[in-house]
Amino acid sequence: MGRTRGKRILLVVALLLAALICLPTRVLADGAVSRGAWLGHLVDTFDITVEEEDYPDNYYTDVDSTSPYYLSVMRAVNFGIVDLEGGQDFRPDDPLTREFAAKTLNYCLGYQLEEGTDYTFSDWADVEEDARDSAQVAVDRGWFQLVGGRFDPTAAVTQAEVDAMLADADEVWHSTDYVGGEDNIVIKQGVKVVPGGTDVSFSDDLETLTIADCPVTLASGDLFVVYVGDDIPVGLRAASVSASGSTTTVTVEAAAEEDVFDAYEYTREGTIDLSGAEDVSGTYSEGDFLVAQGGGKTLSFSKNVGAVGFNGSVSDLGFTYSWKHGTGYVGLDGLFSFTTSISGKSEGSLPLVVATDGMWTFEIDAHYSVDGKLAKTDTSRFEVGVQYDGGFRFVKSFTAEKSSFSGTANGYAGIELVGKCKVPYAIDARLGADLGGQATYNYDKWGDGVAPYVCENAEAHLHAEVFAYAKFGAGILIKPYDQTWVIWDVNNSPVRMVVHREDGALVPHCTRGKVYSYGDKYGTLGFGGDGSSQGWHRGDGGTWEPYAIYEYELDDRDRATITKYYGNMRSLIIPDTLDGHPVVAIGDAAFKGNAYLQSVMIPDAVTEIGGDVFQDCAS
């Protein structure tokens, strides 16, 4: 017997954005497929695409832009499929193993084992711990056959096995394709119908239904249908009925779908109208704003509390919920962007927005805990959904379109978006996404009298997760699904940023030999706000290359006026000093035409700002 492990089987699908790519398929001499070619198949099957300017950082020493697998690896990293620690060899030409294939495909399909499931292969201890459940999924789905009861994790995967795995994945992925159309609702003979448009309302516990001017006569024990939400029919059984004047009050119980309907299919989809968005906290003040545009398709907001500021937008917030042939689905997708700037020591949360449209309620909240200076910009598309078809699957997608960090701080800052949909006796869902950044700052003062005397290390990475709670049905609801899925963390963030200074000078790695949480594996990427005019980055070959971030001029008191900025920050904290010189002024057109810059924190010591400083910047 294998070791007991896992949870109730949940079929979890990563529904990723469109655009097919073509990639050379490298088959090794023995008929096995390479690791790089396998990633090409995955990004093709799941339509994974990332704009060239938004490719994640390349952390691997043996994959550069000339590699035939470069695009596939970058796209797989951006979607969290690859989580190999940076600075290592990826080995794209190595044979694809059963373990790597099962783990990466199951990341996209995301099956989880039913509680109490035993591993059916005897060599489970030879499989990496975080791949064991995926190995069992591979066996259960028929991707691999056991040989002598063994999974054999290092065995090379054949082309025939690859073809079978991808065919299965394609079928699962397309099962979430819902196309709206006419409802197919057939109510069984003898079931009473309260027509659509009748004024009905439920108590909070859904046990009591009130009907105004009920056009049909209901009695205890009757099966009947009422229309709720977006004209969705639900089946109920009357436990008791009373009437007072024009009001009928019914104590109800959920009825089984097969007792009420001969056919029950519907789909509702659309875009949430954000025109009615409100300041949920009542704390928006002068200088803050909350504005809906484009017929309610875009909502922009800005809110500042002391040294904490958040501003951003949400747009194209789409929804789908459906029930067909015993299969239910609810999903939410959209684009959101936010910029935050925090200075000092701050911790808390800011309820920013609440909007209601029909059966949907949408909320935006900011949360933060920062000590130091942090400026951050993120723009991401997301999709989150739950499908039920005898079991559950979690539909998830996250695309980082633009991200940047600046500053020296410890802490976290992020935005949470939540959509709630509740249709009595049909659907109860809470779907959302959380996007933010984690920053770490270390200050080490060495006391041995040897240079460097002080090391400062600032690091940051993206964090993203999606979450879903859902119940479905046509009267009797199946038990709820509740799941959170981390897309990016410190191990697979598509962007990691590192700044290391020694005695005030920016250097590519710690000469003292101290290993920080990232070490020097990910490079310094024009972090900004760190007090140096020069930065470092790693080229394709892994060599360190210097580049200028700022140009400046000194006055007769050795004070700096910034005359040009070359960095790629979207959120920038202008440093208090540059190479040890206090920054007191910004010259004419210093940031003009910078295609990245969206927000800037200017130190109090800057008392002069020239003309056209931020003209033609990103925003």
C-alpha cells in the first residue's frame, strides 16, 4: 500500500489567455521528448502568451534569447509553470521525465487527490514530495502505466505518451468553453409555476419565500418553480403556505432538479456595470476620486491616508454563470492596475470601492504593512472560476502586464478584488484575486575594520493568488467548494528585483559573501530610489553589465540636480542622495518621454522642479 496523502479530488484548470505560438519540437534519439519541447507543447495547448516587452526575468544560465526554447521557458515562468530556483541550469535539451511532465501538466490542470487516497505506486519515496500527488494524478488519468508497480519518476516520456497527455489536457481545458444561447428549460408536468416577473423575495436564511399577488394557488407539499436573479428558474417544495391580503408566505425546501425539470440549461454572461460604485469606507477626501467611465466598464480610484496612497483602475469586469446537463460554472475576469506609494512605518487596510450590478457585488480593498519607502506599480489580467461536473475544477489565469518596484523597505502592499454572486437555490459564489509585492531590506554593519564596512540589500518580488468559494444547483445545492491558489510567490515571481550597496556604492553582489534571500542570482534591474546613479544587470550570457540610471549636475555646495533619468521603473522613489550628494532639484525635461514611468515620490529636500519634467511619460 502507498502512503495516505491528499485531499478530495478537485479538478483544477488553468484557463490561460489566447495566442498560439509555434515552437520546434525536439525529439531525442530514443523517441523521448526534451524538457524545452515539452514546455512548448504546454504553452501551445493552453494558449499562453506574454507580450515581448513584458517577458519575465531570465534566471537560467543555459537559456538565452538565441535558444529555440527561450520563448516557451519565459512564458512558462510567467505563468508559474516553472518554479526551478533561479541561477541554476534549466537543461532544456535533457529528456522529459515522468516526474517533470506530471508536475508541470498538473500545475495547469491542478488535480488534487481525494482525502484518504493511497499512492498506488510503490516507489513514492523516490518522487519529489511536491510532485507525488501529481504523479498519482498521472496514473489515475492514464498518462503513464506503472511498471512492476513503480512510477519510475526519472523515466523518459515517449512521444506517444506526450500525445495522449496533451489530448487529455485539451479536452479538459475546452470543457470550460461556454457559449451563450437560448435557455432550455422544460418543467415537468404537474409542477406549478410562479411566472417570471412576479415580485418574490427570500428571507436571509432562504427558508421563507414571500410572493406579492401570487398568480397561482400553492399548497403544502406542492412542487413549484419561481424565477430569481437574472430570470433563472429554481425548483422548490412548499412545506407550509399562508396568505394575508395580497401576500403569500411560503416556507420552502429545495427540490431535486430531476423532480422538477425534464431539461434545465441556461447561461448568463456579461460585463459588470461599475457606474454605481461607492466609497465603502466614507473616507474619500479632497484630492481623492472615484470615477466610472466608458458606460461603467472602467472604474478609476485614488485614495490617500497620511503617508499611504493607492490609486488604480478596474476595467472589462466580465462574468459568466451557467448550468447545463448537471454541470455548473461561475467565473469572473478583468483587468486591474494599481500604484501604491508608502513612506514610513504603516500597517492596515483600506476599503476602497463597492459596486453592485444585478446579482453581483464587487469590492476592492487595499492592504499593507510597510516599514521604509516603497513604491509599486502593477497591471494584471486575471480570470478565476469554478466548474462543477460531478467534481470541481478551479479555472485560473493571471498575466502580469506591467510591474515595477522602487525603494528600500520591509513589508507587503497589495490590492484584493472580490466579486460575489448569489442567486437563491441556484448559485452562491465568492471569487477574487489578490495582487501585491513583498519587499525586504537588510542593513549589515560590519565591525571588523575591513571594507566594505556597511552592506545594504533591498529585494522585492510579486505575489499573486486567486480564490474561489462556490455552491451550485437547481434547487438542492451541492456542497461548497472553497480553494485558494497561489500563482506567484518568492519561488516563481516573474519579476524579482535586487539592489545591493556596499559603503553607498551599488555592486552586483555581496563581496562579504553573505547570502541574502535571493543572493545575487537575479541581478539588479534598475531598481531606482537606492541612492546610486549607476545600476547593474545581467546580459544574456550571465555577465554583469553596468548602465546609467541618472545623470546629474553638482552646484558649488556639491548638491545634485537630476538632469536625466534612464531607468525602467513604473513607480519610482527619487533618492535623497545620488552617490552621496543630496538631491535638491530636478532639471528641465529630466524624465521627459520615459515610456515606463507612471508615479513618482519626490523627497522633501527637492525644492526646485524645472519645466516639462514629466512630459510624455507613461502617465
